[in-house]
Amino acid sequence: MLHRPAAPIDIARGERIYAEACAACHGANLEGAADWRTPGPGGRYPAPPHDETGHTWHHGDDLLFRLVKEGTAAVVGDGYESDMPGFGDVYSDAEIRDVLAYIKSTWPDQQRAIQEQITARDRAAR
């Protein structure tokens, strides 16, 4: 099977897509919803921040990609309910990677380095 290299990352496109598809829930400045750690009346958690105050950087690239492409409930399974939809029918894999690259570009060096280590560890474990 021929391996095709991933498309070059376009952070500016990722920022545009984030503003269009993510900011309404996760905040224009990646700040997340207020009180995001507490389930709402329906038992679902509000959208977490994607800046360094949230937990996005605690996850490897492959999991983050799946969460955006498939949606949180599909990835978590076991009847977990989430308002985070999958965007795989709306955006290409390259566009999803661009959004994630944009988010990561806003993190301080320490969070980026930790997240890179988590990604490497996860991939080595496969």
C-alpha cells in the first residue's frame, strides 16, 4: 500500500474553520464555556476550553482528531452523551488537522511539549 504524506498544515485555515465551527461553543478565544467542569441540567458537560487552562493538551493527536471527526459520544461510547458533534461529514481530514494545529499554536511551549510527548507515547504503544 502506498503511503501518501499528510497535506501541509494550514494554521490560518484552521483558525478560520475554528471561528466558523467551534467558537460558538468553545469560545472565540478558546476559553470554553463558563463552568465547563460541571454538568448542565441534562447531565452533559459544557464545552471545555481549548487554551492552556483546559484539558485538550492532555490528549494525543490521534484522540483529538477522532473526537473532532467522529464526535465525543462516538469515541467515548458506552452510552456517553455529549453535545460535541462529529465534523467528519463537514470537514476533510486535512481541515480537521488544520483546526487542531491552530489550537495547538496558541498554547505555551510547555503545554505543546507535554502534548507532543503524549502523542509520541500513544503512537509508540500501538
